Amino acid sequence: MKRTVKVGNVLMGDGSVSVQSMTTVKTSDAEECVAQILALEKAGCDVARVAVSDEADACALKEVVPRVHVPVVADVHFSARLAVLAVEMGASKLRINPGNIGGEREIALVADCVKAHGVPVRVGANTGSIEKHFLEKYGRSAEALVGSALYNAEILEKHGVHDIVLSVKASDVPLTVEAYTMLAKRCDYPLHLGVTEAGTEEMGIVKSSVGIGALLLGGIGDTIRVSLSADPVKEVYAAHNILRACGIEREYVEVVSCPTCGRCRYDCIGLAERVNARVRTVKKKLKVAVMGCVVNGPGEARGCDLGIAGGEEYCVIMQKGRENERVKKEEAERVFFARLDELIG
């Protein structure tokens, strides 16, 4: 049975899947950091991570944490002192690698601190930071990633830390899937999923969707972060889309739309994009169809709560699979959004 770890008000390992992202501003710039976390919250982020690279970053947590509503994770490397300070300043979780935090004395200091404050730790193994002895033995492989993660977890366990989350990330999707699949068989820790350094928005979303989606569909994963070289809010939207496509997140407005063809005589693609933007964060189980023409549109929208299909001079608006009204093309979007707003409240 999988152990559970509590990160602030978020439980990991209980069968749910939470969404994470990371700020891109200097944490010591508290105003900017708070603003970015609040934007992540609005997009649906459950846990926010911040970089702690110096004392100013760590001390800023005292100002940042009380002003946001999601748990804040401190990402700390190379300094046990900063890790301890970040926890004392209010971090809900640490992301460290015991292998680069110092020797036994430094690890013991961090362990004593997180135990005293009831703060969990994520140990993250990445292909870019695998210990030398694992690389020499296994090469750049799933075995090396898993070995590194479990080795570092054992160090924390030795010092009495048991609230641990693990990750084994690579930028290579097949390697990522192989490593997490192997890790899931070897431990009962909650797993943080992600494809690291996935790239810019377009390719990063593809790689993350394939890797994270494959693992989630296999029953692996407790929290996810989509890593993009983009606005972190886009990471959160992408993460929720992955959860929805995997059937894990069910309370949302599903927008189905056709790719259009030469029969389409209105701005179907633009309308679909605007509808999706309107309902992106709505927590309500609804299905909305935006169809290109009246040939197949009404039939394809039959199972939807609301639908629209275009014609030469008018658009058909359907509700619960039935044609509800016909409106002139130039009025169609306004009327459709009015019906949509009635549904989502």
C-alpha cells in the first residue's frame, strides 16, 4: 500500500493527482513572486515551487507564504543552511538532493529541521545530476535514475525522515516512462511525475503529454509538473488538459470542435478557441460542441449540453442534442456565449 505525504493542505499518495508549477522570478522579489503564485492559483495550480538560491530568497518566504493559498515548496541545492532557513521561514516542503546538500552532518541538520516542522521532502533524480557511481555502473539509464533516487531516500530514512516524495526525470520520454515504471515497482513513496527540460511550449506539451499521460494511464503518479520554457501558467493549463484527457479530472467543461473543411462558412476555429478560453477554469461537468457546418454538426453535437454549427447565412444552436434556435451568422457568437453563460452560471 502506498504511503501518503501531506504538503500543506494537499495530500499525495491518496489516489488523487495534484498539479504543480514553479515560479520564474527571483524569490527575494516577494511582490513579483506572490503575483506569479496567485496567477498560478487562478489557473488551477495546487502546489507552487520556488527557487531558493541565497539567504534573501529563503527569508522572503516569510513574506510570500502567508499571502498565497497553495503550499509553497522550496527548491534548495548545495546548502543545508539554506534548506533549514527555508523551512523555518514557512516552506511547506523541501526539494533537495541529499547527494549535493553536504555530508552526514549537514543531512542530519536538514533531517532534524523537517521532522521538527512536519515538512516533507522531495528527492529528485534527473539525468543531469546522477551520482558518478551510478553512471559508471549503469550508464545514463532508468536503472541509474531509480538507483540514485532510492539511494538518496535511504539517506533521509536513516536520519528519521519518512515523508518523502520521489521523482526520476529525463528529457527523453521513453527513458522517463521506463524509470518511473521501474520505480513504482520498487517503492511505496508518492511519485512526482514530469519530463524534465521538455522544451518550448509546443514540443514541451507534446513530450509531457506522452510521458505523463502514459504513466497516469498505467496507474502511476500522484502529482505532476509540466515543464515548459514558457509562462508557468501555461504549464498548469497543460497539466489539467493531460488529467482531463486521461479521465482523471472529471469536473470541467469539455469543448469538442471539428477541424473544419471547405464547407465551413463562419469562424469556427476562432470561436472554438474563444469558448475554450472562457471555460478553461470552470469546475462543472459539461460538454460543448463547436462544429463547422450543418451537414454533420447537429449529429456530432447530439451528446452535448450545448452546440453550434454554421451555415451560409445562419448558425444552428443546439441544446441537449436538439436544435434550439437559428440565428444570423453575425449574431451567432453573441447568442452562443449567452447560452454558455447560462449553463456555467
